[in-house]
Amino acid sequence: MTFSGDDCLTADQPDFPCPEEILAASILIVDDDLDMLSMLERIVRKKCRCEVKTAPSGERAWQLLHDWRPNIVLTDIKMPGLDGLALLQKIKEQSPAVAVIMMSGYGTVESAIAALKNGAYDFIQKPFDNEHLLHILQRCLEHLCLLEKNRRLQSRLADQDAFPGFTGASVKIKEVYGLISRLADTDVTVLIRGESGTGKELAARALHGLSARNKKPMVTVNCPALPEHILESELFGYARGAFSGANHDKKGLFLEASGSTILLDEIGDLPIALQTKLLRVLQEKEIMPLGQTKSLAVDVRVLASTNQNLEEKMRQGLFREDLFYRLNVVTITMPPLRKRAEDIPALAQHFLATFAKEYDREGLVFAGNALPALVKRSWRGNVRELQNIIKRAVLLADDRTISAELLAEPEAEASGPRPIAENLHSLPYNLAKQRVVEEFSADYLAEALQQNNGNVTAAAQASGMNRQAFQKLMHRFGLTAEKFRTPPER
């Protein structure tokens, strides 16, 4: 399908503005009423700079379609022989990208529903207003243009060098690709740094996935999620009788990760006492489970990630300097999204395809103003924020296109609770329920953070949740604590 030209359809106004990509759009008109066929051809030729062909029957239209693929087929439903619904089915089987608009002087709700269920773009009942028909054709051409834009973007994504889990081809992200490629198949300790939401865990998974250790799953430890005494037993294990309630031996996560990789996520929150024990693991390659007197050798590669300033924590005495240098053998710094803005369209398209498939909403495309609006955003929540905004848009979209307005920054809604989503009854039950739950959850978390000035621990406690569960929900909905903290007075 080829699009070109500056304008396509016009009504009484001088022009209907049409995207640049629509250049040589083509339309096939099918109707067994020869007078109607002639009139439609005159209207469309006069108002549209498109190639127009006509067919007086479904059979003739099908013959034309063997050698020629128009962008739009405008067909009557009620025709002898091969009727419009049968023609629609054959077109969708052979060329699903062709948009089909149905017409009928005998239109019923049932025939319209049948046409739309079988893939028709729209349905128009005779007699119709010429301007209404032209408006539908214009809207259809613009939709096809957006589909073509998205197809090209998807093609560029497929053509770019494959790299596990990542999307993007900016200079900054290519530097990350290069580092991961060089470091993956080694056992060197890597410190992954970057703001929240930049993909630090993704980088760790790529390092593991490209290594010889990938036959076993990587073990991830969320350091701030557990109290110190529980975290110690989780990391290093314990012997039976080591403490009250220790009724059996427990293998710690370091032993669990033997022969594989362990990621210490948010290492900056590791308590000082555990930092000392971790240093021993890095130096001696062995652990001492609680209640045991004999060390156990471990064959594990250690990766660590943080969004904190470890140098500042060292100055405050909160992070051991010797551990820092043991961890910081090689550093990978994940760039914030604002510094790789050229990757935003590809990332947005990737998330759209992912969530549209997950929520059975395939066929959604970005409106012409959507991607430029995304590129201009500040993205304090980075890729995770973008991911969640696209997910929310997929759930809330009422049309085939996702507009810039639907992708508006959540801060614009922060003045109070949002009304529950409208038009719920037009959606399947499961999708409507999902939409309501998503909106309620995001509002509830935002209010809890607002009431506690961005203090995650306090907000979690006030909500009757543990900190880890609260953080997971924050990540899911693209919320960051910084957005809710009141700047200190000067």
C-alpha cells in the first residue's frame, strides 16, 4: 500500500487537510445500482485526488482485486450473487489491510453489526449525506495513514540489531549494548547505576542471558524490601537451631544462585552489617550460614544496582568504601529517557503492540499528534513511566487511535480523584473491570503518597501494606515518590 500527496478529500471547504504520507490512495466503489455507482464515482473523483475504480457487482469487484489492491473498498451490502458481506469476508481473508466501508439501503442494526464484526471499517445507510460519506472516507484514509506509519516503525524495530529485552537505537543506548556485550560472558562484578525506571534490572537480565550461566535462572534480591535479620537469613541461609523457629536447615539465595547470577537490587539500602558479610562473599567466594562454623564455597556472579549516590552515602558513613570498590569493578550507567528521546517513538510503539495484544485491543494506533507529544515530555519516571502511560492508554482508548490528550501527564489529574471511566458498558466485562481497578489503584496510591509527603514506608503502613508490595504497585502505575515530596522551604 502506497500513500502520497498533500491532500485527499475535500468537501465544501477548500481542503480536508490530509497527512503527507497519503499520496496515491485508491478507492474501489461497488454497487449493482448503476445510477448510484455513477453518482458515487463523480462525488469521489471531484472531492478526492485518489485513483477511483468501480464495479457493478461483487463478482466483478473480486476480479479487479486479483490484480489491484485499493486502500478502501466502498461496497453496497444488498447485491445479487456475491453480496457485500461475502465480498468483505473474501477481502479480509486475502488482504486484511484493505479498509472496507459498507453501504445499504436496506440497512438494519443486525447487518451493520455483522459487517463490523467481520472487519468492516464503518457502515453507512442509504440515503446518506454526501458530506457525511466524504467525512467517513477522509477519516478512513487518515486511519490507514497512521497504520502505515506504525507499520514502518515496526519494520525499523524488527530490522535493528536484536538485543535481549531492549528497544532503541540511540547513541546512549548503543553504548549500553556495547558494554553488556563485552561484559556478559565474564564473571566480573558489575555495578548498574541509573535513575528509577531506566531499566537497570533489564540490563542485569541481559548480562545474565548472554552469559554461559544462563542455563540457570538469575536470582534477584530486593535489598530494601526485607528487615535486616530476615534479609541476612535469606541471603546466607541458616542451620537448624540457629535461632528460635529455625526447625530445619535453609539454603540461602547465594547457594541458590550457585552456578548462576545474583542481582542485589538497590544495593545502597543494604544494612552496614550485611555489607561486611557481602564483602567476604566477594573476596573469598564463600558464605557462612547463620548457626554454622564452617564456610561454604559459592560459584556465583554478583551484579548490583542502585539509583542512589553511593559516594555521598560513603561520606555519610552509610556505605562501606571497600565494598564500593569491590562492586564498582565495572559500571554500566543506564541513561534517563530524556537523554535518549529519539528512542521514545520506538519504545512507545513496542509497548503499544505488547499491551494491545495482552488486553485484546489489537488495531490501536497512535494519532499523528501522539508521538511528538511524548517526545517533548520530561519523563521523570523514565521508561517505566512511559510503559505505564501506554498501558493506561490502551485500557482507556475508546477509539482506534490513541491521541496526545489520552497520553496527558498524570499530574494534570492530581488535583483530586478521577471520575470512574465512562462508557464502561461499551466494553467487555473483564476489560471494564480492569479499567476501573487500574484507575482506583493509581488514585489510591497517589493519595497515600500525597498524604505522606512521598514517604513510601509511611504511605505503605497507612495503606495496610508492606513496603515491597506498595513499591511494586508504584512501579506498575509509573508513580515515583519524588513527585509527591514538598520541596524544603528556603
